[in-house]
Amino acid sequence: MPTAVTSAIWMPATLPPLQNQKIFRVNSIDLLRGLVMIIMALDHTRDFFHAPAFTEDPLNLQTTTPFLFFTRWITHFCAPVFVFLAGTSAYFQSARKTKKELSGFLIKRGLWLILIELILMNFAFSFDLGFSVVALQTIWSIGISMCILGLVIWLPFKLIAALGLLIVLGHNSLDFYEAGKRGMQLGLVYDLLHRPNFHDVPGSHDLLILYPFLPWTGLMIAGYCFGKFFTSYEGIQRRKILTWLGLGIILFFIVLRATNKYGDAQHWSTQKNLLYTVLSFVDTVKYPPSLLYMCMTIGPAILFLAWVGNIKTVLSKIITVYGKVPFFYYVLHFYLIHILSAAFFLARGHSFEEGQVIHPNSFAKFLVPGEGYSLAIVYLVWILVVASLYPLCKWFSIYKQTHKQWWLSYL
């Protein structure tokens, strides 16, 4: 879950037209983006190293533990925050691009990301040169959403905001339609739009749609509009307004979630104790991201920007490095995790030939469902992966700041 996102910038609204101004990065956004990148690696490490990762659902309240639930749940913040910030960064790009330039850039970058998903990221996940399963995941959803945003930005801003809100608030109305069609095929186009599913592809391939794009596109458009909102205020006033906005979204989540009427296809219920009831309450649907899932993650993210994002510490500076080169980090961390998983697979006594088999439910070579390690080992490997990539990310961050080649904006 992941993404390539454009560089974030900010200019106070009181200055002359943004196109004529010097560009600055927004440290709070880089910090938040870096934090979710680090957390994201935890989920991918769990996928490849935790023994029951492909045999049990970590969110199943009948079998999980609070610690395992939290390990999976905390990573829910990654994809929506990243997609939202991708939209915000797209708005910031308008400070140095004409509308025509920005539209063209978003469309070309989106197509580039889709190509990266289909080839580079699918191989990173599977190590299958035959691409027997092609998965449309985070990078795909960001890419197609960027293409759509590249077209949408030509609309009047109020109409853009209305469209984003309509999709975010209204897409769960499709849940009622899907409930009436349970077990029935709705077609490839509909599944690409709103329902995760498998589809046969000519040539003995399978297409796994894990990230239907409609709600992600709505969230990116909302993030784009948030960029304008963000630049309209500064200092204490911005912190106050972001605080109320974040709290309002969280309150909206709590009230709507309590009704069990709308906003998430999976209802919460009273469990064996208060803790597990709370876990049920916050266990919202990610595939596709429900309205409540987005509220649950974006509300706290906005509070983070208001209160934590401008903190300057050694740790925050380290985390910010990952946020400045998210696409570079995303690609590298996936390959590193799978390579380490393959090395552990061979160290357990398996042969290289055994590793070439794709086991049911895994979609990946060098991985046997039900075989692996404890959560403690998962966390150790996660820390190792993130720490080992820091020097490369630091180098590339400096390289991007000191070089102006056109292709760097696509990485």
C-alpha cells in the first residue's frame, strides 16, 4: 500500500500569485507521509514473514489477539493518507505549473504509475516471471486517480469539491446494489470501479482487482481541494481550523458508525468484552475503502498536521527523509522484503526449485502459507528493512534537491 506522490509545497495565501513565487516544501506533510511509509512496511513485512499471514485474518475477532489486530489495523492509515496527500500535492503543484501543464503531468504520471504497477510491483510481490496473477493494488489506484484528476482540474473549483464529496460520501450507496447481487458477476468495468474481484485474462492469467478506483479517486479529489484549504490559512489560525476539521471528521465517524446504517458494509457488534467491542467498532472495510474507513484515517491525519507535523526533532528529520522520496522507498522496500523472505525460505531447508512453486492463497514464490515466524520476528525484520533503506533514501532525497532532470518528477 503505497504511492508515488509529487513534491509538496506551500505558499501563504496573502502573497502574490503563486506561479511567480519561490517554492517551499511543507515539512508537516513530508513528515506525515514518511510516517505512513514506515508503518506501511510493517504490513508488508507481516505478509511475508508472519506464519499465519495467508491462513488467518488478523482482523477476525474470533481468532486474533489485540496486538495482532493492532499490527494490521494501524497500517490502515497508510493508503488513504497517501492518496489524500497525493491530491494535496497535486494542488500544490499548481503553484509552479499552468493548468495545462499540471493536467498533462498528472495524466502522464498516472499512466506511468499504472505501468509500474503492472510490471515492476507485480513482480516484486510474486517473483513470477510468468505473471500468472496480475494484481491491481495501491500504485494502480493512485495512477488511475491521477489520470482522472488531471481531467477534473479543468472544472470550476467548487464543482471539483462537490464531485470529491459526492464520491466520498455517496459511493457506499453502491453497497445496497451489490448486496442484492451477491454471488453474481457484475462485470469487469463495475469491479474496476467498486468491487474487488478475480477475472480471467487470456493466456492463463488472472487479474486480481484489489483496489477498485472510484472511492480512491474521490479521496484524491478531496485531497486536492484540501490543498487549497490548507494554503488559505497559516500559523495559529491554520492549526485551529485543522483541529476542528479533524475532530469534526472523527466525530462524524463515531456518530455514523454507531448507527450501523450507512458508510460501511461491515457492521460492528457487541463482543465478549469492551476491548473487543471497540475493535469491532473500528474494524471498517478497506476493499474498497468505505466512507467510515476514510473518516477513521483522514480525521486523525489532519489532527497530525495541525499538532505534530511541525515538530523538529532528530527523529522527525529521519522520518521526513522517507516522506520526501516515497516512490523510491516504496519500490525498494517491497523488493527487499521479498528477497529477505526468500533467503529465510531457503535457510529453513527448502530448495530453490521448491521456491519456484506458487502456493494456493499466497500469489508469491518463496512463500508457503502457514510457514513463517512470530510477530516479534516480524517487527525485528520490519525495523531492519526500514533502517537499511535510510541511507539510500537520504542520498536520493539530496539528489532530487540538487538535480533538475525532468524524469525526477516521475520518481
